[in-house]
Amino acid sequence: MLDVQCAGDGHHQRRSYDAPFREGAVRIVLETGKSAAEVARDLGVHEGTLQTWVHRAKARAAAEAAGGLDESEREQLRRLR
């Protein structure tokens, strides 16, 4: 899901993408072998944004594989801080 807001002066504000959209975009990059640039163009997302999502997903997967905190544990830790 994409939420685009336009300021009164015609400039776009920051776009907001929901988690299922971000996860799906990352999955396309990781599972199809398409480049982030190609997928970003297909989905209308800035290439750097998609690359950030992919990088974060890979980092999360590596941390979980190494016995690090999973997403729910990280969220719980954030709430406790």
C-alpha cells in the first residue's frame, strides 16, 4: 500500500509504504534475481529506498541465523527502553 501526500505548494511529502508492500518488494529482489533498480522501476519506488529495505532484510536474516534477536524480541526491547 502506498500513501502519497502532496503539500499545498505542489511538492510531494515523504511516501509511506506498508509492511506487506515492503516485504513483497524485497522478496521479488531476493527470489527472482532481478536487480533492485529493475524492481524499483517496476513498482514505482526509489531505487535507494528498495536497496535499504533489502539491506535491512538481509541483516535481520543474518542476525536471526546467528542466534540474534528476532523481530518480536527487538520490538519488545524497544518498548522496554
